[in-house]
Amino acid sequence: MRKTWMAVLTGTLLMLGGCGGGTTYTQNTGSHYVYDFAVNTEGWQGGFSDYAPGQEAAMQLRYGFTRLPAPLDESDGAVVLSGINISDDLFMYMKNKITGLDANTTYNLNFSVQFASNAPAGSLAGEGVYLKVGASNIEPQSVPDASGRYTMNIDKGNQAAGGQHMRVIGNVSNDSNSTDYRLKRLSTGTPFKLRTDENGSLWVIVGTDSAYDGQTTIFYNQVDIEMAKTSE
């Protein structure tokens, strides 16, 4: 991952991952992280939740670095998350730890996520799969509950509803009548607020929560996170 530092004068299953990072712009009130996945996953790790043990093979779960699919620019890198929602509630996510922030400090986080989808407008495959973003002081993980079913250890909400640690910012429809892959960008309307831990770190997470009983394959092309210190 390339890393660029810019001074600002105005003051203001599956745990797979790569190494590297995105472009980081720093300023005295916070930081701007841009992950464009040009050559690898840039430190992001993938996972899956909301399903029963033994369903993994039938769900065809997939996470990793790849290239954008045709007819998009196939030389452009991306992170793919894919699975068949036989559990009727599949959550597919990727997470990353951000360090080097001020300890025990509250930040406003604004997310902007660009991804490729082939799910047309008006379809359950598009409008029944919800894109969520969020942050947590603990590492987001898929863990078995009392019945053995895999669930998240953070509050992501369920399907169209957000939770304490994640917010719905839209759906994965490609906003067209086409089943070709098209790029789409979704952003937070208002900042997500979180306090860092005693080490000045936090976890960020991006994922899809599905009410669509079929296969979803999403190619994440860019994750852009702006962070600014704020009062409680």
C-alpha cells in the first residue's frame, strides 16, 4: 500500500487478509484514510456471519483480492466478498484496525464506499441486500452463539436495521436495469461517532446484510474514511 503524508496548514469460516495499506492524509484534527486495493487487500480481513455450522461449502463463501469484473476496468484492483444466502440472513464483511490515533478521544467517522454490483434496480438481489459501515473498540468477529449459530460479537443490527456499531447507508442495487457490473458509491449522511481505546486505536467494518435468498458478489473498489476529533 502506498502511504502519503500531507501537512494541513488550516488546522482543522474465514479470516483472510493481506498486508499493506491505503493512502493516509493527516491533519491536526484527524486523518483521512483511502484504501483503493490497487495490489492487495491493504490489511483488511474478511469474514461471514449469521449462518449455522456446516453450511459453509453450500454457501460458496469467498473473500480476497481480485480485479474488477468486465465490463469494468479489469486492471483495477478490488476486494471481493461473495456468498449464497441459504441461511436467509447472511452477513458478509471486511474489517481493518486503525492505529496511531489519540488515546481515549472521540472521533467523527465519515465513510464513503465504492463497489461494483450486478444487481439491477427494483430487484430483491439489489434492494434486499443492505450495505453497512461502522466502527468498534473491540475486534468485530463472527462467533458461535449458545445454539452454535455464527453471529457477530458487535451490534450490527439486522438486515435493513442498523445497530449500535453499524449503520445502513444504502443497498447494493447498481441503479440500472442492467445485470452488468456497475460501480456505485454510498456514503454516510451524518458522522459515525466513536471513542478510541487507551492505545489510540479502533476497528472499522464494512459489510452487506442480506434478505435476498440467493448469491451476492460484491467487488469493493475503494473505502474512504475521514476521521476528525470532536468533543463528547
